Amino acid sequence: MTDKKPAAPAASDQTGSAKTSSPVVDKPSSATKSSANGSPSAKGSPSAKGSSVNTAPKKSFPWFKTILLSLLIAALAGSAWFGWMQWQQRTVLADGLQSSLIAFEGKVERQQQATLRASQQQLQTIKVLQDQLYSLRLLSNRQAQQILTLGTATRGDWLLAEAAYLVRLANQRLQVERSVDNPLAILENVDSIFVQLDDPELLAVRNALAVDIAALRMTEKVDREGIYLELQAISSALEALPILESHADPETAQAVQGTEQPPTSLAETLERFSEKFGNLIVLRKRQQPIEPLLSRAEHTMVRQNLYLLLEQAQSALLREEQRIFSNSLNKAETLLRGYFQLNSESEASIARLQSLAEQPVSQFLPDISGSQKAIQTALNLRHNDVADEGTEQ
């Protein structure tokens, strides 16, 4: 079997087909090309010309592509702007998170420091409480021993405890009062307590007590009260002592002469003349070198200096400062000799100041702690004996 090829269509058919086809034709058909190239009759026919004019391509502006490109550019610009805004927001958010993290770390550090301080304070408080607890335990143990001792104490133990208290009081009074009278009386009372006890085991305690009593009795006493009152009396007597005065001033003499009345008789005239003539020559007995006489304005200053010196001597007497006491009285004596009239009263005051300046004002205090140590040793021995008996039971 052989295939038969169809015959080529005619030119009229080609033109008809060209007319029925779409007006926009990009490329001519193969039949048109063959007819145009093969047959010369086709070139000259008007139908061929008309077909070539109708099948020419038409060119239009690409609006769709422009719009599509504009939309694409706008989308890209919007995406870029949106991404930039998101980046800015993320940057701000990251900075805020970082600052919050730093603040949180600082807060945590402060809390850790506060917790450390609180723990240290708690440890100190615990240590203090432990020390107090230990002290309370020691106190309770001591009180338990005292209760045990009191439960087995006798009259002799009570009297011995009283003697220990009195001896301790005598030592305190001796140091505070700086006097031997009261401590001596207390130790004599303690000796009477040992007489009541009549215990041969306390013979060593009585021996130490007798030594302290003898030391107090042999101590020289300083009569501070008497010396203080005598200085006070001398200070009061200074007001009546006369001070050496200078002659009257010329102006004062003229004022006196102006106020004097003229003599009325010859006898009165002679009497005034003899009185004035006697005042021209004044004899004063002086054992010290001659010094310029004080004016009336300086009298008060001299007396005040004497008062201050005597008060300084009284203060040194109470503080038992021998050097200051003697120096103050010697200066007061010098002022009395230099600026006061030497009469019986001033001479007596000077002699008394000399005598007081030589007296000792520092009280010698003996050591009477031997009796206190002996009584405390006796008490400790008795307590140990009682404790040993309690443990054996």
C-alpha cells in the first residue's frame, strides 16, 4: 500500500483562508511562501497583494509589562522598608533587654550582698548568744555550788563570810577616804567576830588580821580637816590686816587744806604747825629691802592674790600634793611680809603659815590586804571540803 499525498490548494483557497484567519499574524504560512516563490502568476495577481497587506504584524506599547515592573519595584521597596522597620524595632528591643538584664544583675548583686551581710550579722548574733549561754551555764553551776554550800553551811561559815565582807569593806574605805580611823574600827570588829568563832583552824587568819590592825594603829594621821579650817581662818583674818600705804597725793593735800578752816586762836595755830611738822618725818621699821609702796588701787589686788594662794593651798591639801601646798603658803608669807604692816596680828599669821608649810599633807596608807587574802583562803578551803563531801555522798 502506498500513501497518497494530498494536492496543494489553489491560490484562491489560500486567500480565502487568509481572510478567515485572525487579523494579527506574526509569520506567514508555508503555503503562502511557496506560492509566492514558485508561481509567477501569484506575484502579479491583485489577490496576492491584498493578502500580503492584511497579514503584516501590528506593534503595541507594553503596558502590562510596565505595570508589572512597577508593582514589582513597589513590592521590593515596601519589603525593604518593612525589613528596615523590623530591624529598628529589634535593635530597640535588644537594647531594652540588655539594659533590663544589667539592672536585673545589679539587683541580684545587691540582694546577694544584703544576704551576705544578714548572714554575717546572724553569725555574730549566734556567737553572742552562745557566749551568753555559756555565761549562764557557768552562773548556774556557781549558784548550784552556792546552794549546796548554803545547805550545809553552819554558823561558823556565816560568821566567816561576814568577816570576809567586812575586811573587803575596810580596804575600800581606806583607799577612798584616805583615812585610817574607819578601816581600823572595821578590822577591830572583825577581830571580835573571830573571838566569837574560837576556831583553832583560823589562827593564821587572826595573825594576819592582827598585823593589819597594828599597821593601821602605827600610821601617822594627817589632820586635813583641821589644816583646812585653819587656812580658812587665816584667809578671813586677812581682811583686818593693814597694808602699807603711800603718802597722800599733792592734789589730795590741797583738797584737804582747802576744806580746813582757818585757825581761830594762837594755840590752834601752833598745834596745827606742830602736827604738820611731825608729818614731814616718818620713821618705819623695815626688815626687808625697801620696795615702792602700793597705791590704794593695788590694795585689793594684793588681798585677792593672798586669797587665791590660800585657796590653792587648800586644794593641794585635799589632793595630798605636798609641793604645791608648801609653795602656796610660802608665797602667801612673802606677800604678808612685803606689803602688810608688821604688827602682832600679821606676825602671828606669818608664823602660822610657816608652821603649816612644814606639815606633811600626804597620808601614808599601809597595806591591809593580808587579812583579806587569809580569810578568802579559809573560805575556799571550807568550800572545797564541802564539795568533796557532796561528791563522796
